[in-house]
Amino acid sequence: PGSHQHAFIIIIVIMSSPKPLIVVIGATGAQGGAVARALLASGRYAVRGVSRDPASEKAQALVAAGAEVVQGELTDKASLVKAFEGATGVFGVTQYFEQGADEVAQGRALVDAVKESGVQQFVFSSLESVIKITDGKISVPHFDLKAEITEYAHAQGLKPVIVYLPFYFDNFFKYFPPRANADGTYSIGFPMGSVKLAGMAVEDLGPVTVALFDAYPEYAGKVVGLAGEELTGAEYAAALSKRLERRR
């Protein structure tokens, strides 16, 4: 009788591990948008942005880039808890300058949602307490309120990485644009004399935040202060002049 030979083909399917999910608060804003774009560009993280309006143009641009965008409100803890489901980390930023905003309420809801969700990595954009630094002599609410939120996070047993951002270079084009003078020159108003002002491009927050999530255990519970340059008003004016001359 003839012998029968059987060939067996063994197919091994290697399932890749899903990328860690980072939820970005304010993903359509300046800071959150920079972070979301950098996380996506790294290729190492899945990104879920939180926005009041997931149908907005900026939100849809993130979707097109590969992010998920969900609806959420900073003062609505339940919406945040839902947004944080399955997340490894959260990038959080609160809004002071928005009309009618209660920044401390935003921050407490954010912190409570992080704690309730059991998220292991939390990067929070905050600022120093000016009122404490000056022994109560000077209060700068958009600094002091963020510092209060940081204290609340620590009181809740969290160990966030705190990032301090300086003045945005971007503000020269949005809030403090050079003003035209009668003689054809331009000027910027910075009544600071020779005191240097730390600044950075807000887009640079993105790669820094990616690096913090990459090495989170090393930075957990620490403060990371950021700055790209420290220049006087005259030096900023000179830098703008040099750059604008090239574009004439």
C-alpha cells in the first residue's frame, strides 16, 4: 500500500499589545492640542481627546490624525470618569481666562475623576502660588488657583507630574502683537525694564509631555519647569525685528 505524507503548516499569530491610552483634556486648545499632536506623532500612544464639541473643526482634525474625541466638561466629573475609561494616563489643564470659569471647581472635578478612575499617570499643567511666594503681598489668581488645584491633588494622594509653563511666544501674535508707529517701526509694550521674561512656544509642550509619559515613574510627584528662552523686552523686540526682516 502507498504511504501518505501530510504537510502541516503552523501559523503563529503574534498579537501586538495595544498602545497605552492617554486622555488629553482641552485637546482642541493650545496646550492640549500640542500634547495630542505630539502623542500621535510619537506613534507610541493612543489618544483620546476631550472636547465640549467633538464635531468642531479642530476636533475633527484630531480625528483625521488618528485620535478619538469624546464630549466632556471640566466641571462634570461623570463625563470625565467616562472619558478616562481604559486610560493609562491623563494630561490635564484648566481654564482661568474663559468667561464665567470656576477654575478650582474644574480642577477638583479633574482630580476627583483621575482618582476615581484609577488612572496611573497624571500630568497636570499648573503654576506656582504667587501669594505664598510673596507672603501674601501679591495675588495673581491664574497662578494661585492652579497652585490650589495642585495642592488638592496631593491631598487626594495623587502623585502627578506638574509642569509649569512660562509666557507663550505665540502671545506676540495673539494678545501682544507689535503695534505700528508713525515712523514705520513697530513696538511691543513690556514695562519690565531689564528683567528677563521666560518664554516658550506652546507647541513645544507636546514633545516634553510625551517624554514625561515615557519616563513617568522618574517624574511622578515632581515639578518640571519649562522655558525656551529668558529675554528682556528689548531682546524680544530685537529677535522679532530680525525674524520679520527676513520675511519682507
